[in-house]
Amino acid sequence: MRIAVIGGGPGGLYFAYLWKRRHPDAQIDLFEQNPEGATWGFGVVFSEQALEFLRADDPETVDAITPRMESWKNITLNLHGQSVEIDGIGFSSIGRLELLTILQQRVRAAGIAARYNTTIQSLDELGGVRPDRRRRRAELAGAPRLLRRNSAPRFRTRPTSSPGMARPSALPRCRRLS
């Protein structure tokens, strides 16, 4: 089986790693338009429950990220000069670049070569990876808007956007962090 993962953010990296771990014979190509080490945003937050779901499936990755996380049990809501503390809701956060670095290491260790600085503008660029028409929505989930737009005729769909959805041009430019 051959799979093309478009997007080297936490979701793309983690999917590629988990799939390869469960299906060692699969060929996985991972494409990311930005350079390795570039990122958007500041961090990723996991609830206690989310970490437990991850731990049940992949304890090694959870063990790799948890020492680098900050954790807290309570949330304080501040509104109109009053504070209300809500306890018993555990969360942990990790810097986005730190999480990406850990996931990139895991992807490399699984034998997946990520292609950074590679923008995919058409399915034809994927070199023979063909979408499964029976699962057309799942195949395009998470793909860049441009790929969805170029693929619309093939899948007999039309691109849509949700009100308030951020467009790539509205996002800050990425920069390489040293």
C-alpha cells in the first residue's frame, strides 16, 4: 500500500508514524511545504483524557512528550472582575516546535522520509498515489485547500469553506526557528 500524507504538522506526522508502525510494509510519502523546523503557532494542549487515549495506543510517544510538558489541574475564569476556579480538569501543553521535533524523529526512526519545502499542487505530482473514490472525503481531509480545489472535478465535489474559517493568506508567515 502506498500513502501520500500532505502536511507535516503534528497530525500529518503522527498519522504517518502510527500507520507505518502498524503497517510496516506500507510506503508512506510525507510532503510539507515549509522547511523542517518552521512552524505556526505556539503550542499544543492535550487534556488528561486525550493523553490517556494516546497512551493506550502509543505509550512510547506519550513517554517521549510528557517530560517536556507543562501540566495544570485547574482553570480560572476571569470575567467582569470576578474569578471562578474550575478544578479537576487536567491539561498539559508542549511547545509546538518541540512536539514537531519529537514527531519528526519518530517518523525518521520508522523509515519515513519527509519531503520538506515541497508544495503539492496537483494529485499528478504524487507519482502514482491515487485516491480511493469510495472514501473521497477521508482521502482529502486535512489536504491543503489548493489540492481540494484541483481535485474537485475528479471527486465530483465542490470546495466549501465555513464562515470565520482562516484562509492561508490570513495566517502569519512562517519562519525558521533556530
